[in-house]
Amino acid sequence: MGQLVHCTVEQGVATITLDSPANRNALSRQLVAGLNGALDRAEQPDVRAVVLTHTPPVFCAGADLKERAAGGDDAQAAGNPMSDAITRLGTMRAVTIAAVDGPVRAGGIGLMAACDLVVVNSAVTFALTEVRIGVAPAIISVPILARCGWSALAAPFLTGEPFDAHAARDMGLITHVTDDVASTVQRLVDGVLAGAPNAVAEAKRILRSGAPDMEEMIALSAALFRSDEAAEGMRAFAEKRPPRWAAPQEGA
């Protein structure tokens, strides 16, 4: 069996591609191990944005049920590779963006929800089908409930009924619905790269911290205003030029 996850890095952007279309990018042990290997590369200091994408037609079908039925290790157990991957997508300094151009089911929703930004084709459908095979969306509930109130998720969690991209956005599960995933993702990547690296990382940390402590935020604000990044950013603003960290503009 070939490599199921690919990672390329170009100009500060790591693109991680789930590439197991024969089983709809199901979360087999090999695929999840490959994902963690790709995240090892994505966590390096030269990476500022991570795009998690997939080989069509399905983003991720959830657990590899044939592997589970054969008595495979529980890839979603606490401390095991699946939960590690979910945690890493949310805690790494780089901004993580899920680029979803195909259906998502069960554990795939948890993987997607772990990312900071989730861009979804308007035709995509979702379903938390765990209860229909005798289990519950347990580990993946951590990133999902961090994004959404439980009431909005009650029907999908308790019935396994499918829902569409607009419903997913209304409940807070995803951030963008579009007919052109690639261009929307590129716009977001460009926006991330236009920001100062440390400032973007701190902004991500604030978003992920829940209810920030005011005293801590006062101290952080003061530290950031004293930083070299802020000095360069304000100097560039006054001089009407891009800051050092920004990519050159086309035609400049």
C-alpha cells in the first residue's frame, strides 16, 4: 500500500493531502500515522499556514470500519494517534485550514473541526453516524463542542441524520461556505501571511483560550506593542510599504 498522506511546503504554507480514495479517506491506522508524520513537518518554524485537503471525491468517511471489525487497535483512544492529530491541529502555531470539497462523516468531522478555519463546498453534506453503528462521537466531540453549542448538535449527535453545509455554518461547525474552495482557501492563506507571524500565533492562542483573563491580556498587549514585529508594522504603515514579513505584491 502506498503513502496515504502527502505533505508539501511552499512559501510558508504546508499542504497536507489525505490520499486514500479507495476507502474514502477512512481513518485507518496507516492514514492517521501518515497524518501525524505530515504534522511533524507542518509544526516546523518555516510553516505559517497549514491547508488540510483531500483527494476526491470524499474528504473523510470516518473510522475504517473494516479495520475495526478485524480487531484493529482503537485509533481514537486518548493518547493514540487520532486524538493526537486532533490536538495538534488546534494547538500548533500555524493557522490550520480545512479545505473540504467532498462529503464528511463521523470522525472526519472531528478532524475538520479541529482546524482553525473550515472552508466547505456548498454541496457538501455531513453526518455523525456513530450511533447507527453502536458507538458515540466521543473523542471528536472535543473539537466539535469547542466550536458549537450542544443544542445545535443534539439532532445530528442523537440521530445520525445528515445535514448540509449551510446548517453546519449556522451551528458554528464551519467558517466558510463557497462554490470555489480553492480560491477561498487561497484568500485566507494570503490574509494569514499578511499578518505578523508572532501576532497571528498569539491571536490564534487567544481564540483557543476560551474566556481570556483581562490582566493577562493587558500584559500581552503591552508586550506585543513593544515587540520588533510591532515596530516594523507601524514603521511600514507610516512609510506606506509592506512589512518585512508580507509576501511581495504581484507586479511590485
